[in-house]
Amino acid sequence: MGAVALLLVVGRILGPEGVGAMALAQAVLMGASLMARGGMDNALMRFVGQDHGSMHVFLYLRWAMLQGLAIGLVVAALLVGLRGWVEGLFSSAGLADMLLGFALAVPASVFAFLLAGFFKGVRMPATASMMENGSVSLFTAVFLLIWFSLAGELDYAAIGWAYFVAATLVAGQGAVQLGLWRRPKLVNGVAEGPAVSRGQFHITSRAFFASTFANFMQSVLAVMIAGWLLTDAGLGLFKSAQQIGMLIAFVLVVINAIFPPRFAALYHQGKHSELNRLARQGALLGIIIAMPLLLICLIFPGWVLHWFGEDFTQAAALLRVIALAQLVNVASGSVGFLLNMTGHEKLMRNIALICNALGLLGFWVLIPPFGPMGAALALAFVLVCQNLVALVFVWRILGIWTLPCPNVLAMLGMRTLAKD
């Protein structure tokens, strides 16, 4: 909702061109933050979630923070120096002014996301969710409204600085939450060492990073390719449809903030039947909650997009395509996290990389003849392909079928390797 609120504010004031330029700046920020985190936020969620009462959860957090913040500071400095070159690369006038604030927000983004992974692991998903992109976008939207009401205008530099202030406040709020959170009761005892070594922690982080890099391909490189091949206005239309489509899958944000640490704990404890039931319940819950918004986007896409401004109604067909793809995403449930949290992160990495690589190729092939619709089709392909392939392997390896329909794979004779 925060991301949509930010698009509404920028779209209403600056139109599709402003939304397109902001999409490029956000893509650069997200890419830089993902690179700096290196998958350590997911590694924290897994290892902290396995035994969140252990004293060693703080040790894992310290390992992640030392490396992530060091890389984040270097990346931020590079972006500040190269922002003019990035503006020329995408031929987007004013992008350099906006990028200054976004570049300075990189360390705060890294810090907040690492804390989010930690708090998900210690079973505090609401606290974790307040440290991710949605809350930063929401605060940015509020700051921009205040700025516009006082100054009577809004330029690209203001968007960048508002984002920097919002990211810093969210990171500061996370630091306060960490300070208020009391050390849990010691379960493993002081004498025992951590469940994993620092080397093992970073090896697992790198595996998660590869999977995260696949998301980077989808959310960052895809936007950059679209930015090269489309005008700022065309990119703004695609971004608005994409962001509304993500609202359909918002329940997955909730589920993926709560369930993955429990997946890791249940699998670690050998409770396969409970893991199966939890995964299926999550998928069913997702469909029930997402269905009303899905129907609205399919039946009244123009009305939904009109909230961003009159020019955005041109993206109605794009929204329908992305909405249907998000239905598959929601119905499949947390298949990616099921693999990641049960020690099969390398398999999920390979699935995500291959599917997203094919999706990027789709952007290059489909955008020239079809424009923004080509970008929507390529994104839909990635969402459907990645989830269905992961669904097959979740059944094959774990014996879990998440779709709310008869097990087609079992009917076709595919056996699972999981033990009862």
C-alpha cells in the first residue's frame, strides 16, 4: 500500500513521465541494496528462525551487519559519483538529481532489510514488515505531499531527498526496536558454540543471494531494460500496472513474513505432516484474500488506474495480464521459501535464475513490437514459469502440493521422494 501511495502522489503531480523516472531510481536503489545484502537477510531468517531462543542470534546479526554496511557505503559512494552517467544511459532528464537522494539511502536500506530478516527469524513479522520498502515508500509519499502543499511544485530532486529521509527514519526506527527487544531466554547454553560457523553462514548467504539475484533480474534489470526500450511515459504505464498487480499478491508479503521461519523449524524438527499442512493453509489463505482485488482488476482495470491520473488508463490491458499472472503466484503459495527454508536453496536459485533469464530475454524480444504490453507479457511469463516449476519440485522433493485443486502431478504418475 505504501508503494501504491507513492505512485499515486507522483503520478498525480508529475504524470507517467515522473513515475517512469522514479521507477528507474528505485530500480537502481534496489539493485544496490540487494548486492550489498548478498542474501544475508534470508540467511538470518533461516538460521535465526531455526532456534530463535538461542543467544547466538545476535552473532549472526553482527556478521551480516559488518559485511552489509561496509559494502553498502562503498556502493552508495559509487552511485553518487556515477549518477550523471546513469542519467545519460537512460536518456532521462533530471534522473541524476533524483538519484542523489536514492544513492545516499542505500546504507539505510541495507541496515533495515537485515533487521527485517532478523525480526522475521525471532517471530516478529509485523516489526520486520515496518522496515521494508512499503513503509519507506509510505513515508516518502507523506513527505512529498507536505513538500507540494508548502512549495506548490515538485521536482525530481525533492523525490530523492524525501526518499532518503524516509529510509533513514525507517532504519532508525529499526535500531530502536532492536534496542527495546530483550535478549531471549538462552536455550543452547553459554558454553555451546553457534549452530553454524561464520563461513557456513556466508556460504548459505551466497546461495540465497543467487536466488535474490533472480529477483534482482525481475525487479531491477527488467525495469532498466524497459527504461532503455520505452519512453519514461511508457515505463510509467508499465510500472503502475505492475505495482497494482503486486497488490493482488500482497498477502504473500504477510505469509512470507510469518511462515518461512516456521518452515525452517518444522523441517529441522522432522515434522513433515505439519509442514505440509502449514504450506497448504498459506496458499489457500492467499487465494481467499487476493480474490476480491483480482476480480476488481480484471473487470474494472480502467477505474483502478484512473486513480493515478487520466493518462494511466491506457495501461488497462497491461493490468489484466499481470493480474492473471499474480493469481498463479498467489495460488502456488510460498513454494520458493519452502525450498529455501528446507535446505534446497541451490535448487531454488537455479529455478529462479533460469526463469528470470528467459523473462529478461522476453523483455528484449517483446517490447519492440508490443511496447508496454510486451513488458507486461514478459513479466507474466516469469511469474507463471517460476512458480509452476518450483511447485513441481516442491511436490517431487517434499511431497507437498499447495494448489487448491487435485494433485495433477500425482495423477500423471509423478512420485514424491519425501518420506511419510
